Amino acid sequence: MKTTRSRRNRRGFTIIELSLVLVIIGILASLAVYTYKRFADKARMTQARTTLMHLQKTETIYFTEHEQYSDNLVLLDFDPTKYNYYVISVVLDNTGLNYTGTATGVDAMQGDRWTIRREGDPLQDNTSTFR
């Protein structure tokens, strides 16, 4: 009888209570990591949109001076090396009066792709894994 009485007077947590708390903490931590990753990806996508808008402006300036667009980023005075999550490329139509700029994701943004035309806004590819 004395042994059951001493158990009731003990203070502390059981192993089940501790396990339950650890499981809840693990679930909350995994949700936090997932949410953080989504916010970081959205911030990186902003780099693609900003880069393509900058490309559109430099192409417009080049067009006013040369009456055609260029697919040479060096001639556009466009520095693609400072964008570490996207590779920028330009494809001209056969007359040089229209272009398509493309930002293709690399490293953490592998699988993401954005395009822009001379008259439009940046558009994300429908097959992107970051939609």
C-alpha cells in the first residue's frame, strides 16, 4: 500500500506526455520550415521578374538607338552574372523587331522559367514547379 501512495505524490512528467510534446514540436517545426521555404522561393521569383523588366527597358533603349532589338546581352549593357538564381537569355524573331526574354532557374530555383516579350509583363511558365 505504501508503494502506490508514494507514486501519487511523485512530481514530474510521464514518458507519454514528453513524447506527445516532442511530436507536437516536430509538427510545428516542419510547418515553419515549409512556410519559410515558400517565402524564400517567392522572394527569388521576384528576382526573375525584376530582371526581365530590366531586360525589357534595356532592349527598348537599344531599339531607339539601332532600330532593332539585340540578343547580345553585352551590347545591351546588361550584366546577367549578378543574378545568381536565374540565367537570362534573349531570342529574336527573324526580323529583329521582336524578342522573347527568358529567365531560367538554376540551383535552388531549378525548374522555374519566366518569359517576357517587348510589349508584355513577365509571365511564369505553366510547367514551373514553383507555382
